[in-house]
Amino acid sequence: MSTEAGPQLNYKQVDLDLVPTMRPARKPYYVTLACLLAVIAWGGYAWSWQLRHGLGVAGISWPVGWAVYITLFVFWVGIAHSGTLISAVLFLFRVRWRSSIYRSAEAVTVFAVLTAGLFPLIHLGRPWVAYWLMPYPQMGGLFPNFRSPLVWDVFAVSTYLTVSAIFFFTGMVPDLAIVRDRSRGWREKFYGFFAQGWQGTDRQWRHYTAAYVFLAGLATPLVISVHSIVSWDFAMSIVPGWHTTIFPPYFVAGAIHSGLAMVMTIVIPMRRLFRLHPYITREHLANMAKLMILTGMLLGFSYATEFFIAWYSGNIYERSIFFYRAFGHYAWALWLLVAANVGSPLLFFIPRVRKSVPWLFTLSLFVNVGMFFERFVIIVTSLSRDYDPFSWHLYAPRWPEISILAGSFAWFFLLFLLFAKIFPVVSMWEVKELLPVPGKEHA
Amino acid sequence: MSKAVEARHSVIGFYADVDSLIAALKAARAAHCGEVHTISPVPLPEVDEVLGAKRSPVRRFTLAGGLFGLAVGWGLTIGSAEHYPLIVGGKPLISLTPFAVIAYICTILFGALFTVAGMLINARLPRIQVGRGYDPRLTGNRFGLQVICSQTEIETIKHRLLESGADEVKYVEV
């Protein structure tokens, strides 16, 4: 850490820099919160409109039964993946630069899964019977079909949320004790409650660090499995463009790609707002950019493989749908996503670009947009051009979907904004772990 | 035996660096000072070496949770299929391949839940309050060596801690 964070940092300075991020906010913070709440309220109104008038008010109709809502579900589950990658996988590999950014990445994971979880409910049309998705014993004769990937998805996503939330909160406990010890009044009580009486005794650290390693070990396979299972929602069907074995690795690479982009989109303004430059350095951001080069190239390879297999398989339906994707009504979306997801991260090969904060921020936004359209193209093109030309139908989102889309982004950013003001955005104890011990800074 | 003699006290020495803390800990162990703990803002693996602490049993909780989850996953899927025998798509009633997905997820879920339970039980958390004598500086930039002793031993321990490099010593009845 001394090299990444600067040699001037010490234990005391870490507390002095990071505890104040939780001090009462100023006016612009509340104005932003109010704006986000207004967008959420508008999204809520659109949803209520849809509930009152039926799913028909959205653009969803036969044969495009899965559209923007399921696109957003996949998009947000994908966003979640970088958090687990940065917090768990990089922890197991002892990657030192993760310490400053993993807390924000974990928050992105938890809040993205919370956002993703809304979409199956919104898409249901009758959300009040959402509990039918769970295989609980009941007298109504509901068939718990464990052969269906949709049931796997319920298990995978709810487990992902649970494990991510546990990992997120467990990692924060020593930091909450730091904040408790530097607060007075209700804040001391609030943080004291969540710190659970943490003192940092040798006994507590011994069991804590052991548990942390195992939680990281348990979260790591979830990086691979959750989006694989989400991809099986598509790949297990026989719809052209979906029924392919490349989907699990392709979805996982895409998920990490989009997640890294979202972490960058969030961390860059946060770094500036909270003056976290000594903690989240350009090197940290450049390292994430390097990871994005890898995931972007994996995605490029996956896109090319999809097209190659469609041609090489000789299957006329596969060939037809991929020709349609490249040159049909939604071709603009395909070329946009290729440019954004594969083309733009290649610019990170240029050191000047990956060390330039404005470039990093702009390109991360491009990738966010590209990853949304990737899921949109997969879902909508395949459904709108199924086997039977008689049922071919174009899809365009209507105002309820666009409003709910905007609402979901506002909901996600609202959760993050609240988190950033209430909880420590940088892991103080792990940053301290990387610094020279007090009294020996110059040793 | 009077009440004052029975009361136990916590004597905490404050250290500016880990080396002094470790040296003091070794000295306290060598002098058979009794119950000795360290309090630090970061985990210190060298403390466990000096204390000769056994590996955390949390790993057993993780294993137990994983195995329990595996059993729950298989039990839930096979039990549901037998309870509601409906053939779909010509597949066997008990289709092990898709059921393995649920079993795998449940393994991870219960593994994580048991891990946290194991940590809380072994670390004796959650606690309503921090222990008496705890000092907020110990989550900041100081390292503490805590010795639990009787009142008659306080002065000796205090002297030893100061001798071993503590820049401050506090004591309180626990």
C-alpha cells in the first residue's frame, strides 16, 4: 500500500481521512438524493400503471415476451459480478490493490442484485403471487420443477444476494468499530450496534480472518456459477441464438466486464467527492482498466465464436438469426455494443488513456451502455425472429419500460449514495494492514 | 477471602509498534502472567504464533455447513420430485444433473451461513458492549496487551508492561 497509496499514509491518517466521509452531508448530496427519489417515484408510478392496466401497456407482446425487464435483470445481475471478483477472487490471489476499492465493489454487488431482484417481480405482471416461485410446501398443488433453469435462477440469485451481503457486512465489522470509537451520541450507538462489540482481540481476529478466507472461497465459485445459471435461462431453451453451449463463459466474461465498468463509473466521482486520491490512485483505476482489456477481448472472442458457430453449424435458423442480428432491424444495437464492449476497452492498451481519469470514466460509461444493449440484442432479436415467420414481430419499449429502466438506475444509485454516506467506502483495516506499523513508518 | 481479593482486573499496556507488543507478549507468557490477550487495529499472525493458538475451528463449521447444504439440496429436489411425481419432457423423475445445480447452490449457501455462525460463536460475538477497560485508540494506531489478574498482581504487571516498552498502562476491574 505504501507504494500505491503514497508513503505519507499512516494508521492515524487513514482514520483522519476516511472517518469524515461519514459526516453529515451537504446540500448537493440531498439535492441529488431528491432527484433520484423523484426518478424512482416516476418509475414506481409507471409500474403502478402497468399493474392497473396489464403488461400490455409495456411493449411486451407475443412473441417478444421477455424484453427490457429481463434485459435489465440480466444486466444488473451482471453488474454485481465485479464486486465478488474484486473482493473475493482478488483476495484469494492476494492482490494488494483490491483493498482500497473492494468495499465499493461489494456495495455495487449487493445493490445491483437488489435491483436485479426487482425485475422478475415487475415482469411477473402479478407480483403479489411472486412467492409461488419458491418451492415451499403448500396445498395449492404448485409443481416445484427443479428441472427448470428458472427455478435454478431463483436459488442462484437469492444465494448470491445472501452470500454477497454476508461477505459485505462481515468485511465491514472492524471498520464499524473504528467509526464507533470515533463517534459520539447516537452515531456511537448506531455504529456500536453494527460493530457487534468488536474490539480487535487476538481471538476475534483469529476467527474473523479464518471466516473471511472461507467466505471468499465460497463466494468465488458464485462468480462463475450465478451468471452461468442466468445464461441457462436462455441456453436451455431451443430458441435460435440462445441454444448454445458458449453462453455460460460468455455471460460470465460479460458480467465481469460490465461490473468493472460500473465500479469505475461509481468510484471515479466518489474518489473526487470524498478526496480519496491517496487511497484510490490512478494505478488502481489503471489496473481495473487492464482487467477490462482482458474481459473485453474475451467478449470479442465470444461474439466472434457465436457468429462462427452459427455459420459452421449449418443450422439455417441459427444462420438466419445471426444474419438478422448483424443486418436486421436491430443491427445498430449490435454494432453499438461491439464498438462499446470490445472496441472501446482496446483504447486502454494506450497507457495515457488508462491513466487518464476522464478517459476511464467516459469509456466505462460506453461499456455500461454497450452491456445493456448486449443483453437487449440477445433477448429481443431471438424472440422477435423465432422459427415461424408468421409470428415475427418487432419490439420497441414504451414509456412504462423506459420509466422503470430509469427508476432502476436511480434506485441503484440511491442505495449507493446512502451507503457512501453511512458506511465506510474504503476498508480502513485492510488499508492499514498494507501500511508500515505505527512507530516504524521510516524503518 | 475478601471481595477485593476475588475481583479480577484488566491491565492494558499500550504500545506504539508491533515489535514492542510481541516482545511484551513473550515476556508476559514467560512470566506466567495468566490470561493474556492482545488488542490491535489489524490482524497480527505473529501473535497467534507466540500464544501457540490452535487453528480456528471455523473451517469445521464451513465443512459442516457445506455438507448440510448438500444434503438439503438433494433432499429438497428428490423429496419434491417424489412428493409430486410429474414427468416433464420425458426426463426421469429424479433427474440428478439438474438437481445437482440446486445441491451445489445450497452447499455454498449453508457453507457461508455456518461459517458466519462459526465465527460469531468462536469470537464470542455479538456483544452488547465492548469489554471494560477497552480503549478506542486500539482500533486506531495503538496496540494493546491485556493481562487479566487479581488486584494484588496489578502493580507487578503494570511495572512489567512499562518495562517491556508500554508507553501507558491502564487498569480496570472487570
